[in-house]
Amino acid sequence: MTKRSAAALAALGVLWASPARAQINPAEAPAEPPALPVGRSDIVRVEDDVEARHVDLRIGPIELRSGMPHLRLPIQMAALPVDGWLHGFDVSMEDGSGAAIPIETLHHVNLIDPDERELFSRIARRVIAAGRETAEQQLPRLIGYPVQQGDRVLISAMFANPTDTDFPEAYLRVRLHYSLEGDGVFEPRNVYPFYLDVMGPVGRKDFAVPPGRSTRAWEGSPAVPGRVLAIGGHLHDFASALRLVDVTTGTVLWEVAPTKDENGHVTGVPSTEFLWQLGKEIHPNHVYRIEVIYDNPLDVPAPDGGMGEIGGVILVDKDVAWPAFDRTNPVYVADLVNTLTAPDRLVPGHGGMEGMDHGAMPAAAAAPTPAAVEHDHGSHSGG
């Protein structure tokens, strides 16, 4: 497996970090989950090219004015039209005629399955995260993420326009590459993305980093057994280590230090593959801990705060049954509320509902709730 393939595996599971916003926790969750958005063909167009084996999700139109800050669209819904396996994706930005516009106008897009759970928690499964730095990722054809016709995905997208050109009619195109049963000699093995955060599965993901050394950690157990094939992560400045530990055995499964530029700023987190050893086994009866260490040399808290996230892919045998899905679980409900109401729950001072002043969906295709403009909080690139 190439480094590119390993990065693609990790990218499947890394949730792109979002600027700070108000959150609810499971104790505040309503008894029933909120209603999911209805798929709208005037906002999200689903195009299946069977011969080329790809599905396109075309999101828009969006007005992107020159120099506008971050624009978050209301969450959208789409249904996948195929039975098979996803092997990768690419994302692009284009105008109304289909001509390419700068990828810098995309901040990030997440695809979330509201009908399946995450590996380590009962939140909705994070399937794909992409942005301007990870605009294209491909997996080996021997493995794939299984999908069925009608599987639903929530689409969470954020845009910006740092260029000096207005784009009055912009679209995001997410292309999902797939295979069908019988396409190859061997049926692909099933892999699933997973996501871990030192702040836990629900609530805010950023935290204050005081002067000196500090540590954040969260523990949990996987829902099913499997083998971790690849793993990556996300950190902020002054982070020195991110690791995944099997608490039950005391074994460090993965540890990495971020890459930094000449000024000491974090530029990325190296991803790691374990294919040569057929993956790293994880077990439902073991407890695992994600932990991050920060060494802040300043006399004041770190300006950009801290984060610690892991994303990866696990190989799961086809006959392994995932636990029953519970839509009333307060962890699932709280996470879904936070996801769906993101544009309406911005922290004061970190943006607001002024999105219609800086760029929004044209009135002809306006979504049920307005878009929101947010300000940047540093680098948010995934693994």
C-alpha cells in the first residue's frame, strides 16, 4: 500500500474540525432525535454514472463573493443510488457552466451517515471528510466501504472565497468512486471509518492549552472487533504527541508527533499504515484511550487553543454484526442536534447569522434556514 493509500484510509475517518460553536451535551438532549432534512434536488443533485462507476453529489448554487469569510450551508441530505463498495472520492468547485473555479473556495465538506453508529460511540457515523488539502483520495480495490441503495448521507459543507473574484453561481461536486458485486475476481473486504476525540464524542472539540505541559484524554471500547489498517489525526500548535493506547493491556497501538514548520507551527500529522502486519487488532472487551500532550512554551494560554482527534479505518469481517441502532440514545440525539443546528448555534464573537450579508444561497434555491458566516480558528486540516 502506498503512502497515498494510507492517507486515503485515514482521511475517510477524520472529521474536519470546525470553528467553536455552542453545543449541547447528552444530558440536555431531547427525548427524540430532531427531524432530518428532506432531500432537495434543487440544492443537491445526485448523478450516477454506472459505466464510470462513480456517483456525483452536486451541491449549490452558492454565491461566493470576493474576500468573504467562511460560509456554512444548512445541512443537506442525499440518498446513494448504488449497492456496492466505496473506494475513494474527489471534490471540486465549479461554476454554473461546469468550469472549474479555485478549490480554495471550499473549506471542507463532511458526509455523515445518520442511520449507522460510529465504532467507539453512538454518534452518527462520519464517513468522509474532505477539503482543499484532501481533494482526492483513493483506496485499494481489495477493500471498500459497503453501501446499499437508499443509504442516506448528511452533507455538511463550509466555503470561503479568499480570491479577488466573485463567483455568483458556484457548486461543490463530491464524486464517490465505487464498485459493484462481480466487478472483480474477489469481493472487496469491508472497511469502516472511525473517529475519536480527546474531548469525547459529543460537545465542543477545542479546549484551552495552559502554559507548560498538559494532557487531555478520553476512553471507550469499540462496538465490534476488527483490525485497524491505517490511522491519522489532527492537532494544533504546541502539541507534542498524539496516541492511541490499549488500556486493558497497556500497549501503545499508535503514537505520532506532528510535523512543524520553521516557526514551530503544526503543519500536519503523519498517517500510519499497519497493512504489513495485517492491521492492529482491537476488541470490544478492551478499553482504549486517545490522549494528546501539549507543551506550551508561552506564559499565557495558547492563542489557538488545542484539539486532539484521530481518524482511521478498521477492517471488519463480513459476518460480524454491529449492535442494534438506537435513535433515542441521548448521545446520538445530542450529536445530531449539534450537527443539524450548527449554523444557528455559533458562539457570540465567533460569527453570527449575518451570512446573507456576505454570501448565501440565491433566493431561488434558498435552504430552509439561512447560511452562516464563521471566522477562522487556525488550520483545520485532517489526517
